[in-house]
Amino acid sequence: MKNQFSIRNAKQSDFDAIIALDQFGPKGDKTDYWRGIFDHYVRGGRKDRLFLVAETDEAIVGFIVGEVRAWEFGSPPCGWVFALLVQPDAREMGIGKRMFDEISNRLKEAGVTTVRTMVERDNKLTMSFFRSLGLRTGKYIELEKTID
Amino acid sequence: MKLNKASLFALFAVLELASDPERQLSTTDIAEKYDISTHHLAKVMRNLVHEGLVQAVRGAGGGYRFAGNVNRTTLLDVIQLFESLSSELDVPNQWSHAGDPIIVELQAITREIDDLTKSVLDTVTLATALKSTRQRAETSAHGTDATAPPSSTQRS
């Protein structure tokens, strides 16, 4: 794996590559999910909806998706990152950090000063990664229950 | 959460050594820098060596060197060598059991708190802690004193 990579906006033609890459994420048939994400974040061409990919000479090795959301949960406009993945054999090259830095810059250009994400508490690797980038527990707490 | 002295001394030592893995420091070097008991720190260092987080280098100019992985070792890895972070309910030995349902509920709540505490400490790596510490030191050097601990975190 070469250490050279670049970050660019995702294109419609990346669809199959993203589906293939997503096999390293949570399991399940997510074709419909990704179709919706591409409709919303690739085709729209809006600067507050962002879908970026990391690409080497050979392939797409990572992606990050996020957007500006406003007034959900009573929150003023804020950047959210809700998908991030780097292919396992392309990790520890700084790709995740570069993608996160890039989407943070774009979110800032879109007018927000905070970026948020949500991580499963037991996912130590991902949680440690975000903490290494300076993220800390925010002022909202996720609550849930099983519906009887 | 209350961290005991051994955990705090261990974090001083581990972060100090991890900030430059090539460097060797003696117990006295570390104790003098942080103005803490050499005797107490020596006991802590033996524990850290036993757990493989630091390595004792023998001979003249010998001392301790960091032997962990800054990107993998977390604050919890260090703290757990010296204490359990589980909350405790000070339940009397003899009582009527009328309070049992309340105790069970309180145990569920403290478990939720403990899980969060551990999740935070187990995802801050030494590298992350060192980076944040340096940033605080830089901020403080530029005016606002972000390094001065509030009174509740001062040494007793």
C-alpha cells in the first residue's frame, strides 16, 4: 500500500467502491441505505452536506460523511459526522485524520464551529481515534430503552 | 471518582517517561520534578516495571524508560494497576432489608456511572493525554493559566 493518498468529493461512480469498502463496517445489506446517502450527499451538491473519499493510485480506501444539522434536540446549527471508515490495511497512515480535518474545514466554511459524532461506548478503537483528534464528551447524552 | 496517590504518581511517571521514550530517568529525577515522595514513587515504579509499562535500565546512568505503546496504552491501563474504579455503597452489615430494592436500583445507577467513567479513561491514550497536556502548557505560556489546577484537584 502506497502512502500517497488524496481526499476529494465522492462521485456517483464511486457507488460500487463504497459498497465494497463498507464490508469492513457493520454487517448487513445496506445498498438502499447507500443509495439514499448518495442521493442526499453526492447528487445534491450542497456545501452543508459532505461526502468525501480518500483515494490512492489504486483504489478508494476510506470515506467520511457529514452535514450541518440545526435545531434537532434543541441544538443550534452544528456539524455532524455520521460515517467514517478506513480500509483496515490502509490504517495508521493518517487517512482518517486527514479526512476528519478536511470535513471539519468544510463544515466551518458552511458556517458552524462545532463538530459532533456518536460512537458506540465499547468501540475502543474508534473512540480513541476521535479522542486523539481532540473530541471530548459533548453536552448531549444519548438515552435509550427497549420498547415493551 | 477519586484517584488515589499511587495512580496519580504512576500517571506522572508514565507520562513523563512516555513524552520521550529514549530518555532514562531515575525515581529521584521524577520525584523531584513533581515534588512527590521518592519512597512512595519507588513502590509505584516497581509495580509499573512488573506490569511492563516501564523498563528498569541497570548500571551507571541507569533509570527507567517507557516500555509501553503510547498509542495503545490508556489512562485506565495505568490506573487499574493501583485501584478499582468501581463505586461502592457503604451498606451497614446489619439492617432490615427493607432497603433492598433501593440498593439494587442504586447499584444499577452506579454501574451506569462506572461504565461511563471507564469508557472515558480507557479511550484516552497516553499519546492523546500528552498532546492535550502540551496544548494546555502552550495556552498557559501565552497568557491564560490553564495549567493551574482548581483547589479541588490540588494535592492533599
